[in-house]
Amino acid sequence: MTAAQFGRTLVHWYESNPRALAWKGIRDPYLIWISEIILQQTRVEQGTPYYEKFTSKFPTISDLAKASEAEVLKIWEGLGYYSRARNLHATARYIVEHCNGILPGSYDQLLKLKGIGPYTAAAISSFAFDQPHPAIDGNVSRFIARLAGVTDPLESSTFRKKISDFLNLAIQYEKPSDFNQALINFGAMVCKPGKPLCESCPFQENCQAFQSSMQISIPLKSKRIARKMRFFHFFHFEVKGHLFIEKRTDKDIWHNLYTLPWVETNTDSPFSSFPEMLFDKKYAELVKPSTHSIAPTVTLKQILTHQLVTGHFYKIACHEVQNQINQPFHLVDSKNLSNFAFPKIIRTYFAESGIIPD
């Protein structure tokens, strides 16, 4: 199959198999940028309501630039990978301050912006400006590797070059915006990772993986990185309908999000009494607990990219606040918790405890 035949077959499939997307046909580079960042590591079904909520709150790049980081993180809450939201915000401010509020129309210029990599730059430049740069994500790489029988390791430069060389040639024969949307849709809808729909695939006769029964083994995957196990203990200090929350300012997971006051241990062992480390963090200066005996109310888990977090939650009634409250701590009426952005594990705890709805 030649590159021209591939492009023609792909776009014909795309035209015959429309996919309802909230951003389909949009030419505004700002809205395309938002949709592509949201869809990184997010399924379309999950990302669509976030796209609609985000663009309703920040309809223009100027609106996003004017917002505070806390506002942006709150709208993003639940999507995970919060660095994406922080990069969006920082780049919006840069564009307003240095680019007259207009996203660059050039692929190379887009690549210079924080948070925009080759895939996103290709998507924006092709969908908004019809520039011939193929948008190559994991789904697309898998599709072309199977079609062309690429057996080099997934993470190797040879693998990436073979995929990009083929697609850089093929995109020249079709309208770039249609070609890329077809490419993305096909990788997500037909050439799936575990169960590709080979029987309905228009490339079946030309697919080297199908012809050699290697659909599942191609592409050859690198070794998985073992997830780091982390154990957190979160303290729900309740003071007359109020509770303490803490802003995480260290360069770690959940940066600039809020949690309950916490400590981390090296082993998964719940506490039965207040640990010394709790007092090292000066939580004892905040409240006067009604008891020194504690037990976890609930235990929850959250899976991150390379980490598995176990959280033990302790609900502790307190008589009073002992001293003046200083950052990073805040004493908040439970009715106002929805104004703050929390990681998923904390939101789940609040929902299961009936404090705020999920």
C-alpha cells in the first residue's frame, strides 16, 4: 500500500464513520489547544464535559490568562495530571503578554510554548491552519506499527522515525485536518490495544500484523515502570462544623491542591494514637483533640501514573482552635469546601462521608 492509497482509504473511512465530538470542525486555535490538552491521557467520554465546562468558564485565551491559578485548578479538578492545567494557564499568560493574545500559527513556534509538544503542535497547526504535520499519539503509533509491521521497541528512536516518516509522506496527499482527525479516530475506535476490530478494518489485507497474527504483540512494549507505593494519613479535624485543610506547596504530587492535614509513612500501618510526626508538623498547635486515641474512619486508594497512594483517614472531634491559623492551613466551613480544588482521593473521602457531593 502506497502512502497515497493509505491516505485515501483512511479519509474515506473517516467520512463514512462520523464521530460526534464537541470540538469537531472548530478552527479556533485556542479551543483546539484546550481540547487537545484535556484529551491527553483522558478518554473522550471523560474529557468532553471538562472541555465544555472549561471553555464556558474561560471562553477566550484572555479570560484564561486573567484567571487565578486556583480558579483554573478548580475547573480542572478530577481530571488529574494537574501540571497540564498549570502549563495551560502559564502559556495563556505568556501569549497575552508576548504574542498579542494570539496563538502562533506555525508548528515550530507552537513547539516553543510551555506544555505544547509535537502531538499538540501538530493538532493545532493542522486543525486550525491546515499545515501538514501528522498528529502522532500512542493510538496512532500502534495503528501504523501494526499496519507496517514495525517490530522495533516502542520507545526506540527507530520506531518513532519509521512511524513519522510514513505519516509525513501520507499527509501530503490529503487535507491535513481531515487526515489527522481520521488518524486519531481510527487509532481510538478501530485499531484498539487489546481487541482491535480487525474484521471491519479497511486495511486488513495490507496490515502486516494481521497477516502474521501479531496484532496483540505489536508494538513491542518496553518494560513497565514499577509503581511506587506511598502511604498517607489524613486527619479530619472537625471543629464545630469546620475543618482544617492544607495547601500542598512542595514539588510533589498534588502541587498547589488542597488536602486534609497529613503525614506520610514508609509502611502501610494505620495509627492507633497520634504519631510524634504529627506534632513535628505543628498540627498540635492548631487544634486540641478530644482524645489521643484514633482509628482510621476509612481507607482509600488512588492510582497515579507511577505511584499507588493509600490514604488512611481519621475523623477527630476537636474542642477548639488553639492558636492563630497560618498558611498553608485554612479552617473552612464544610459548606465552602467546594470552592477549593482537591485531589481525587480527598474528594472521594468527602463524598463517602457525606461532606460534599462527588
